[in-house]
Amino acid sequence: MRTYLDASALAGRYVRERNTGRVEEILHDSSSLGTSVLSIPEILSALCRRRREGGLSPEIYERAKDALMEDVADAFIVPVSPEVVKRAAELLEEAHELSAVDALHVGSALEWGAQLFVSADARQLAAASRFGLPTSRV
């Protein structure tokens, strides 16, 4: 199954959170992982914030960053192409509660042909579902 994880879902692989086990289960059942190019800086930003605030030691930060880079090396990274932007614009016109980045994630999943869209964001999942994507919340 082609599974798309947004940054909120994918981040659970690098810092133990309540959804970490669920993310691992979903990925175990997936044949391929896709995510937006935006996920990489989104996750790194969250890791850097936790490091600055003292929630992550420098060593744990480095391990988490290395794990992220290993995962994205094996994943399909969806670029922010004109087609993805067009899909995001359609989503924003139909689902007013979405942020631009959330719409780009759903647009990326649609353009990639995801068979499952995974996120921790209920509004994003609702929009993905309205546009025909099967969803799973973590």
C-alpha cells in the first residue's frame, strides 16, 4: 500500500510520542512511504525547538535527525510541483479550515496517488477524506 505520512505523523518515528506505535504499525503494512519535501524542514524545525528547549539532548537530536534522513532516502519525496499547488488551491477553496501547508500535504498525497493518508490533524484528515483519500489518524 502506498502510504503518505504528513510531518505530524512522520515525526512520531523520531521522538517517542503517544502515536509512535501506531505509526510503526501503519508503516509495517505499507509497501511504500511518501511524504512532501516540506516534511523534512517541518520535522527538523520541531526537533530543533525541542533541543533548544531542553527536551532533547544534542545526542538524541543527532540520532533523530540521522533516522529522518535515512527514512527520506528510502521514501518517495513529493516535490511542490505546479500540480501539487493546483490541488492545494482546490482544497483551500473547498476546505476553508485548512492551512496552506496542510493543503500542500493533502495535495501531495493526491498527486502521488496515495492509498492511505496518515496525519495527527483531524481537519487535514477530514479534507483528505472529502477528496477521496482513505485516512488514518495517529
